[in-house]
Amino acid sequence: MHERFGKRAIDLLGAATLLVLLSPLFAAVALAVRWRLGAPVFFTQARAGRHGAAFNLKKFRSMTEGPGSDADRLDGFGRALRASGLDELPQLLNVLRGEMSLVGPRPLPLDYLPLYTPRQALRLRVRPGLLGPGVAAGRNAVPWERRLELDAAYAAAPLRLRTDLALALRSLGVWLRGEGVTAPGHATMPAFDPADRADR
């Protein structure tokens, strides 16, 4: 109970502090997106939160509007924005609203909910995070099977704030080095396909 209260308090204090400190950067990125990609500045998509509850995740938009694949709509500016991790900054607002945590499994599309194994569905026990086990292991370069197992292991383990701190530091290191922005052979990350599971 104390750990959970402490985690939420850290989320609120951390997200609020970061939004204040990073507000000039937030504004600069918003202006850059508006200039390079036009309106809208934000990308909003329904994602699965704790216990599978839907919420609207926000990012800075990194792709051009219109038809075409992700690779077609992702230009040099968008790739640089994703590599820096700055496109994720608006999710600090999701953290303030209690829809996300600073640390936890990354929020995934609602379409994936019926595709999880019982083990993989454990990831839904906790709030999704801005940083977390999948990011710390290498972001989009981590195959789905391993990524979902890391998430399940995190959610099933007793909450430890020192574990969250270690994951946050490792995740920030991955971001700062620009690692794992794309999966091999993809512009971003392939959709999760249960047919690729090792137990099939």
C-alpha cells in the first residue's frame, strides 16, 4: 500500500515538475511540428490502460497526413523526433490524469486485448508507463514475445520503487542514445500478431 501510494505521488510530482521545467521545449517541439507537418500538432489514439480501460494517449505527430504506409509518411523530421523520444512528451498529461504512470508497460492499442495469452494479459494489472521494461530493453527493436514477457514479469512482481528508478534510468539511456526507434525491416514496429507466438 505504501509503495503504491508512493508511486502515484512520484507520478504526480514528477509529471508536474517535468511539464514546468520542459515547457519551453514542449512549446518548441509543438511549433516545429506545426511548421514541418502542419495541423494537427498532436496525434491521439485510444489505448488500453489499467485493467484494459480505454484512454486517449497523446503524442506529438511525427507523420504526414494522408494515404500511404508508415514508411511513406515518416520523413527525416519525424524519424528524428521519434529517435529523440520528444514525441512522447505529451504523455506527461496522461500521467497527471492518472491514465498512465511514469514507469510501466507501454500502452498498446485496444485491438490487442483479445490477442494476449493469460500470461501476457498480466501487463494490464498496472498502469501503462511512459518509461518501462520494454523501453529499457531496446524499444521497438525488442520482439513482441520478449517485450510482452518483460511487461508481464514487471506487473506480476511486487512493486518496488527502486526497480522503477532503475528502469527509468535505463529507459532514458536508450532514448538519449537513440536506440531501438524501429524494428528491423520496419519503419516503426510491426503489429502484434498472435500467430508469431512461440507457443503456437
